[in-house]
Amino acid sequence: MQASQFRKLAAYLLQTHYGLDLDDTTLSEDYSTGVAQGDRVFLLINMLSNKYDLQRLDSKDNQPLSIFDEVKGLVAMNLTLVLGEQQTCCPLCGHRTNFTELDCTTQIHDCMNPSCENVFITQFDQETYQ
Ligand SMILES: [Zn+2]
């Protein structure tokens, strides 16, 4: 994930689900020192939540975040391209991607080119997150 995508997504998820500013946490620092790189943002926030016993604002049972929250955040923040069809390479650089299938219509792709690191989503059914 690109640094700008990471920062904006982490800020959005922290604010939306925990009412916290990114600067109130160690996430940004963890990312810039390389500690957090390679992990999904929602997993990092869940680790933070466990460590500091954070309470979710939007969930009484304090469920951890899921990859769907991450995808919704990426889409809501316009941080990523949402492509309407299956894609095997990065639309920015053409490099191969690693992808995670969320359900039968949605995949989240991470560009494997270390100088690109773009994250994008493919969604065959455009209605799902709108
Ligand atoms: Zn790329």
C-alpha cells in the first residue's frame, strides 16, 4: 500500500470506528519505520485496539475491524480505483499483484512492484458498496 493511501485509510478507520486521530496513535510512526509495512491496515488497527483496549464507537460488542471495513474505507475515501472486471496486473504500472478474494465479486489487489505499492479493488457487481 502506498504511504499516502496508508495514512489516509488509517486516519479514516481510526476516526470512523474509534474516534481517534492518526496522530494519537503509533501507527504512522510504525509505518514510516517499516514495522507496519506488509500488514493490512485493519489488522494493525485491531492490534492497536487490543494493546490499548480501545472501544469502538460504532459497535457495542466491540468487534474487531474486518477487511470489509478496510475496503469500504478505501472506497469511501476515494483512495483506490474500483475496476468493474477481473484484473491481474496493476492499472498504474502493469506489474503483477497479490490479491485477496473477499467474496465472489470483490478482490483487493496489492501491486507487487515495490516502487508502486498501489492498492486497488475489483468489483464485478458495482452495487455492493454504494
Ligand atoms: Zn503498480
